[in-house]
Amino acid sequence: MASSFALGIRHSLSASSFPVLRHKAPQGWKRLEADHLKTKEVRAVAVSVDNAPKLSQVVKWQENKRIQTQILPIAADITTIRSLDWDRDRFDIEFGLQNGTTYNSFIINGEKLAVIETSHEKFRDLYLAAIQEEIDPNNIEYIIANHTEPDHSALIPDLLQLAPNATVVGSKVCIQFLQNLVLQPFKSKIVKGGDTLDLGKGHVLEFVMAPNLHWPDTMFTLDRGTGIIFTCDAFGMHYCTETVYDEDLEKLEPHFRFYYDCLMLPNSRSVLTALKRVSNMEFGIIAVGHGPLLRYNVEELVHRYETWSKQAQEKQLTSVAVLYVSDYGYSDRLSQAVARGLTKTNTGVEMIDLNSTDLQELMEDVGKSGAVVIMAPPSSGPANMAVSTLYASMKGKQPLLIAESYGGDDEPVDTMLARFVGLGINSPFPPLRVKESPTEATYQEFEEAGTDLGQLLTQKKVIEAKKANMPNDIARAIGRISGGLYVVTATKGSSRGAMVASWVSQASFKPLGITIAVAKDRAIESLMQVGDTFVLNCLEEGNFAPLMKHFLKRFPPGADRFEGVEWTPAGNGSPILSAALAYMECTVKSRLETSDHWITYAEVVDGNVAKPDGRTAAHHRKIGNYY
């Protein structure tokens, strides 16, 4: 049975309401003069050919990164300014990008002029030139901030310089953040869920609170007049293209899924809450903050968000409260890295902003969590006071992980740990420390810590479930499928990882390709996305025990897995183990998802054999339902 949300979308895209949206309309627009478009129903305005997008000249940022703006009307009175970041290869919690990204801003030219979102600071000159080409900024009456992550809000202070009389509209937390960003008085309007703002010409904006998608102050903005909903990060993807809409779903869907897994999966509960809040709304276009706008596959892609989030909730074996401090140092970004690590183990995450949480709700959320992660708050202020509440509400059996936020005024983690330990709170891991601005290795360390904590909480349940879900005779039969013994090594930026593998097979001749099954809760999984590179090291029969024993050890988060092991860098930078029988340099080309593993297909681009007469070590199991 379709969900109420899916049914709402289907109705909004019916033939009677959207005659053009049922096929691919070219870029540009003209409002259709049809009687059925004059009804009171909410709908997206159909478009037809009128103007080609306006592209700025390409500008180089940091010498070799191409950036550019694109301007295009998307509906009656609504124009998008898309900032095209062609060569960005890292984003947010340091996950790799294959095709850059975009930052999408919107102008609504009603009787009152409004701008929704701005852009990244690297686009300052290009964006301000683009907006002045379209409108007189002095006439802007409202700046709608759906959330204050810097890649969307960084240019609000610049826009306020051009439009000093504009009113900034956002949630309560959003306006508080912006006061620290703008650093001068400005007009503001705090809105709550269900509040509206009439811009005239039928453009009535309705606001929907959607916190933690994936920023604590996120909200959606629906334009009732055109049926366009502005969702900032939600439903987006990191994919830079001049194509404005989601015309080629097959090309886009891997990026859509990867984006969801990285940013939304740790907040799957919040995704479902947001979907419920918009379940009775009708819209035909989702104006996302990153990547192509969604127009042709709205129902399908929203349904995927709903399905993935429900699956994540159903798989949860326990939950962890992750307490962070919004707008302080790197607290929010580092906490997202921990959260992503937790979700790899089917552990639910409750993200709690210590700056704005209700203390009674904090105690309740912590009380029902299997463990608690605390990002060190500043030494004074509401977040520090909230932590004081924890001393009285945590249970002795709840594992605790404390981490630095690198905000310049962190409450000392050793002092916090000592107080919790004195109260009988268990801390199975040492505090995570940050001594310099976070790098890829820092984020990897925090993600690994989340995975380790999740495994600590769920491992027993996971093994019990695997044993129960497969008859013993079948498990023993599958265990007779033998494999080789290998060590996979990978490097991305300043992060390095390794794992022992046996589920490896040649998969193609031309090009030469292999497949490796990588468990979702492996730390190295984050280093083996499409486009990443790695080395497959073959272990030698009769000479594999030292390497296998070393790499099967449980390493602390951030530990150097290659300490004490001789290796040389391959052409792709990943370690070639000196004691390996042979090695292959590989590039990940695609991934197939199963319930608990990713089947990674990679092309072999180089390799060699150290001992031509040697044989790869074989691995024989007795049971096939766990390892």
C-alpha cells in the first residue's frame, strides 16, 4: 500500500494539474494560460521553451578549481541562481565527490521581493554580480534562510550590505546563528511550523520545521502559488551539471543515494518526521540546495527517502544520543562523522543540539539511549549547563564517548571524563582529541570511533540474529565455499585503511575487473567509494600468518594500521605490502548493495607478482552465517 505522502505527490502530479510535467519540458518557461491552472489547487507551474540559461564566464578558484554561475527562470516570478562548483572533490564530513556540486539560490519576484538561500563564500563576486543582473538588491524585502550551514548562508552578510532594509526569515535557532555570522544588527522574523508569509501575486510561503536535515536549524519553505518546495540539503545530491532538472535518473541515482547515505541516513528519524509534516502538501518541483532540481522523478525520489529511512529505523538494534554544540568550532561536523560511523552498525542516532535542547527532553532522550556521545561544549553558556544535567541523568551501564570540538574554548575532556567516571559511568574508549584543524584523517578517526561504539553495543545481537536466521545445515554448506586470503589497503587524502578479505573474485576480462565484498561496518568502506583507488595484496600460502594476525587486530580509532609493517606506496598511493605474494592496483567502478555488504567492482589498472612460483593462501570456513 502506498504511503499517504506518496499518494499526495501522485495527486499533485496528475494529468489534469500538470499537463507538461508528465514529459520532459525543455529549459526556459512560459506560464500556460489554461483554465485548469486558475483553480485554487496548489501546483507547480508548467513551463515551455523561452530562454536558455545564462551562464557566467568560468572563473578559477584556488588556481585550478573552476566555478561559474547559471541563471534560469523555473516558474512564474521565480528564478534560480545556481553556483556551479565543477571541481570540488571533498564535502562536509570529508566524503569524496566525483562530479563537484552546486549551491542553489532562488529569487521570488512577487509584489514583495524575496531571496531564498545565498551561496558559498567562494562565489562572492560571481553570485553578487548574478543577483544584481536580475534584480535591484535594494528592493529585497525578505531573505529566507532555510538553514545556516555556510555553503548556503555565507553571503547573507554581503546581501544585507546591498539590501540593508531586508528582513531575514528563519527558525529561532537559525536567527540566533546568523547573529553570530552577520555581527551587526539586522531585521529578522522568526517563524514556526505552519507560519506563512504572503509575497503577493499568489506567492504565499508556508514554513515547515525540519531540524537535523542535516543542520539543527533546517526548515522547508513551500510556495503555495507554484507548488515548489525549497528543501535546502534534503533530497539533493552533489552533482554539478548545466542540466537544471533531474532528466536522467539513471545517471543521477547513484549520487542521490550516496548523498543520502552520507548526510541523511544518520538522521533517518528526522527524515521521517519531516516527510510526515509535508504529507498533506502538494508540490511538483523540489528546489534542492545541491545538484539538479527535482521535477521529473519527484514521487520516485521522495519515496526512496521514505523507504531508506524506514528500513534504517527497522534495522536499528539500539540507539545512541549524540550531543553536539551547533555553531561552535567543529562540533557539528565531527558529530556527523561519529553518527555516520554509528549508522554503519545499524545503530540509531539521536542528534541533540546542546545549545537549544529542552533539559527535560534531554534527560528523556539520554535515558532511553544505549550509549552517549558528548562533543565538548564551550566552558560556559547553555551547552555547558546542559552537560551538567547529564551528570544526574546518565545510567552506570551506558557507555560514554567524549570528544573535543576544537572550538578554542572546549571544556577539558579529561575533566569531564573524570567526573563521569567518578559517578560510575563506563567509558570504554579514551577521549577523542583534536589538536589541529580537522583533516580527512580526523573525520575518519571520528567515524571509526562511531563504528567501534556501535559494534560494542550491537555485536552480540548481530551474531545471534545471523545464527537464528539461517538453518545450521545451510550455514555449514555455505561455509564450504572457500576463498583466498588478501589484505585490501586504501588511501584517501590523509586517511589510510586496511582489512583482511577473502570474498574476492575475478569478475571480468576486458577490462580486467575484480569484485570484493566489503561489510558496511568496515572502517575502510568509506575509502572504497566509486572513483576511489585501493591495492589488493595477495597473501602467500605458508607465509600469511604474521600479516593476517596484524590486520585482524582491533585498532583504536585513528591508529596507524601499518605501524610495524613494511610497505611501499603504489602508483595510486595505497600501500603495497612488502611480504605480499602479489598486488593489484584497482579503481572502484561500481557498487552493488546487499543487506550487510557492498559488492565492490573495481578495474585492475596495474599489478605484479613477487614470487612467480608462489600460491595464494586459501581460507576455509566451517560455518557460513557469520565470521
